[in-house]
Amino acid sequence: MNKTIFFGALATAALAAGIAGASTLDEVKARGKLNCGVNTGVPGFAEPDANGVWQGFDVAVCRAVAAAVLGDPTAVEFVPTTGKTRFTALASGEIDLLARNTTWTFSRDVDLKFEFTGVNYYDGQGFIVNRNLGVSSAKELDGATICIQTGTTTELNLADFFRGNGISYEPVPVETGAEGVQQYTAGACDAYTTDASGLAAQRANFEDPTAHLILPEIISKEPLGPLVRHGDSEWADIARWTLNALIAAEELGVTSVNLAELAAGTDNPEINRLLGSEGDLGGMLGLDSDWAARAIGVAGNYGEIFANTIGEATPIGLARGLNAQWINGGLLYSPPFR
């Protein structure tokens, strides 16, 4: 192992342990806002709109947590992070939560001392090329130049894929997704590789999206989800169960339309526990009984958020696929609210 990487990981872990010694919940409440790390800009997932207001699938997680904790989904300071800066920002305490297409891996969980609080998007790494390149498979990219974001799992996956297939490539390193797209569309690389969802999101903004082909190979598992620092289990529980509330709401049929009606009480005990008319799940988190109802009320349940930000009816055009509810053949699943 490279010594710089080794000692850097130790320093990050030590810093994370020290920061997490304080109660993040108390700090967020005292500050009156949630500091949430997001991407520097990925259409549909996280980017400012024309008025500078952050919007997107990952942004919705930040706003849901802010609503659950502070009662205000706008009480969020969005901190753009790159593949290189995101972990330092979380470990140092600059942000309270990272909700930025980040892959849950062993080393990030164990060695870097972060705690992933669930998966909000099941993804995999892919490649995009200009159709004029005449390539229909990633296995035909022998000798190609490939734009790749540094500080990401995609670097290692790329090396593994080419090595496993006995072909070579020339990396063109970039710092951000926006830079990767700029370099790719300018012809500085033959292909661009990142999570397949990110490729679809970026392609939607191309001058002629149909001129670009996302190749069929998915070369990795990329379970993307929000994460916090190790050492503060109460804060991790809040982030975890806020995400679970959005997922469970979809399965239970709780939507932005019927939320107020169902919050008054139903014949379904789990809906009642989720929305706070029965039991005291909120109290177990150090929150009030309406915490989950507030989180769901921001942008609806998981399915509504997906459909309105990255779904098939949006320019991003993503099908639910693995991100469908488990009862519909997908992997999406929340533990019981009881």
C-alpha cells in the first residue's frame, strides 16, 4: 500500500472519531441548519436551478433529514464536493451528512470510519461513447482514451475491467463530472466512464443526446447512499430511518396527496407508527412524533421523488429497475417500523 494513502486514511479516521464525539443532532439543532454535502452538479440528482435553489434526487434526502430534525426542509446549507474532497468534508465536520452518489464499500465503511445509512440508488459503472466511434461494446475500447474522475471507485473498477479483458487504455483524469463531460464532448477522450445513472443524467444535457451511446456493459456494483461519521449512532439512526421512512411510505401507499389524511390515523398500525399517531418511534430518535410525516411531506415518498427527478417522464429517463420496491421485483426494502 502507498504510505501516503495509508497514513492519510489513518488521519482521516482519527479526525472522524474526534469530531463524532460530540452530538451531531445537538449541533444541527443549535446551528439551525443541516450542512449537507452534495455533488458539484449532476442533472436530476443534485444541481442548482435557475434561481440557485438546489434540486434533485440526492438533494431530497438532505431536505427530508432537515425537515425531520428541524421542521424546515429549506434549513439546509448545500456544500458541493468532488470525489476527492467529499470524505475530508465529512470527516472534518464541515458537513453533517454526505448525500452524493457515493458507493458503499468495505474500506470506506471500515477503514475511513464512515457509516452508510442505507442505499438510495442501486447503480453500476458504465461507459458512454460517440456513435461515430463505431464501438458497440466496452470490450472494443482497447487503446482508447477514457475520461475518469479521480478519487472514485470508478478508477479501480476501470483498471480491473481492462486488466481482466486483456486490453489497455489511457486514462484522462478529471476532478468533477462536469469536467469529465466537457472533456468528453470536446473530444479529449474516446469514452467517459462513471455510474450509469450519471451517464444518463449528463447525456440528457448534451446538444444531441442521440449521438451518444451508453455501452451495454455494467462492470461493477455501485450501491449509492448517504453516509455519516462513525461514532454518533443516534445521528446515524436519524439519517437511516429518514431514508427508510421515504421507502416505507411508498410501499405502504403514503403519498404527498394523502399524507395529511393518513397522519390523522388509519386502520394500518404500521402507517400509524410511521406517521406518529400511534406509539413513540420519534421519541426513540430524540425527535417528535411528526418527524417522518414532515420528511415525507417535503417531496413525497421515494417513488414520487424518483419519478419527479430522474424517472422515465423526466429528461433523465431512468427506469426503476433494481430501484423498484421489493414487492415489484426490485431491491428496495425498508425494515419494519415497529
